[in-house]
Amino acid sequence: MREKQLTLRQFLLLDHRQHALEKDLIFLLEDIATSCRIISNHVRSGAFVGNLGSAGSTNIQGETQKQMDVLANEEFVRHCSNCGRVAALVSEEVDEVYWLKSNPEPGDYLVYFDPLDGSSNLELNLSVGSIFSVVRIAHAIDASDDRSVLRAGHEQVCAGYSVYGPSTSLVVTTGNGVNCFTHQQGTGEFRLTHPDMRIPEETSEFAINASRYKLWDAPIQRYFDECIAGRDGPREKTFNMRWVASMVAEVHRILTRGGVFLYPCDDGNRTDGGKLRLMYEANPMGMIIEQAGGAASTGTERIMDVTPTSHHQRVAVILGSKSEVALLEKYHAEAVPNQV
């Protein structure tokens, strides 16, 4: 187990020596951490300056933007642009890819981010967060074509998220496990507080929006029915159900004590491909979950093997404890074609 209380920089420099982590990636991660620290402060002070309400606009997803969505996006763009090796930024809040280089070279980075996940919870004072992902390109790409940023999740070199709750957490993987840092008030430092996070293979907790039950496909309904049947059902044990409506909060709970999170494709979102976005939600969370010993699937394939067709593409998401994800994949495989 790694020594606790290391600062983010100390930890990353240790990773640099042990796993040849690139120094430019360290600088980029520090810029992302700065973005998260500032966004956290915006969230905490939002009620005093009137930034928690609607911005009076919609994003590319057709969702009403909160003022904080816009502020968070600006912080990510401003700070991630500091790294000279970042070729492009891909944000949930903006339609077009934000190209920083006209001639991206091998070794340059692509950064994907959801600047403020769960922003509908802001006015309720519930946990929200930011999600990010970094891909290092192997070959020169065409900055005039936004399709150049379409990269499968297994190409990620780094992924993480920040939770703005009672404390501000920063969870990061660079492909060598998952570690959680907590922002220390007064110093501005993120310090290692939860090293080598691991997800138990077995669980008795699941998270899903049960109000969509009638819209679900048969495999999801079957899984849900068996869970809520408890000890008298086929699973022969009691399950707890949770739902926060903030992906970062759901995933953080799973990393902390196990569980499975489901946002499936259903009759209400099927034409869009699902609800959650592949490039800056599902892929980074998939990498984090797998690095912590869990699994991440659409129900029919590994999330990080999905071939992207758009940088705002949506997919079904099932992630968490391996045994539950495997069971859900089994139910999908057993279902007749017109039920999935």
C-alpha cells in the first residue's frame, strides 16, 4: 500500500520514477486538479453569488445548462490549455472539438471532460463532480476533422473524477491502480487519503433509476426483480438500492464499498443510444472501475472496446462489482432478440 498523505505532485513523481509516467502528463494532471479545486470553490460559494441557477441556454445534448456548467467548462478549458502537448479538448458542454493545435503530433494529448456532472443536484446541495479522460495519440491526426478525436476507451492513458461533497475528492488512475486524493483546506493541496482503491467482487447493493422500470428491456427488469425479491427470491439475499442522479457520487460509493451502477438503454433513450456519454463519462469511469478490480459493460460488450462514432455518442452503462456485471451480461446473452 502506498504511503498516505503524499501530495498529488509527490505521488505523480513517484509514479514517474516507478512506471515512467510522462512529466507532461504530470503537469496536465496538476492543471486538471487546479480546475477541480476552483470549480469546487465555485460550487461552495454559488449560493452567495447567484451561480446555481439556469444559464438560460442548452448544451449540445439539448439539456438546460446551469450557470455552473458554463463556469466549470471555462475552468477546464483555461487550465488544460496550459499544457503544450494538449492537441484538443472535448467537452460535454460544447458541440465542436476545441482544437489547440493545427498540426497535432504523435505523443500529443486529447482531453475529454464532463465539467460538472450531476448539476441538477446543485440547488439541492447534493454531491456533484467533474469527470475527465486523457488519450495520447500514436500518430499525427487531422485537426480539420473532428472525427480524429474518436478513440476507443482502451487508448486512455489516464482517467479520473472529482467529487464536490462534504470534502473535495480527486480520484485518478494512470493505469497503475486507483488512488483518491482529498483537498486540504488552507494549503490548496490534494493529499493521498485512499490509496489503491479496490472494488469487492461480490456485492449486495445496486443503483438504478427505478422510475424507468416500464421502459427497461427484459434483462434489466429480470435483474431488478430478482434483487428486490430479497432472501425469498432466486438470489437468496437482501439487496439495497441507491440512486443519487450523479454518476460521480454513484461511482465513488462503489469504489468505497462495492456495488453496481446501471443506466441501461431503454425505450425512452434507445434512439439516442442510451443516456450517458461514451467519451467523457462511460470511458473514463470504465477505466477507473477496471483498474480497481471491477468491470464495465454495455450489457453486451466491454465499454472500453466500443468503437466511437461521435464525440457526443451515448451508450448503455453497467459497471461495478465483477460478479454483478457478469450476471447482467449473462441475462442479456440469454434474452431473445426482441427483448433487448
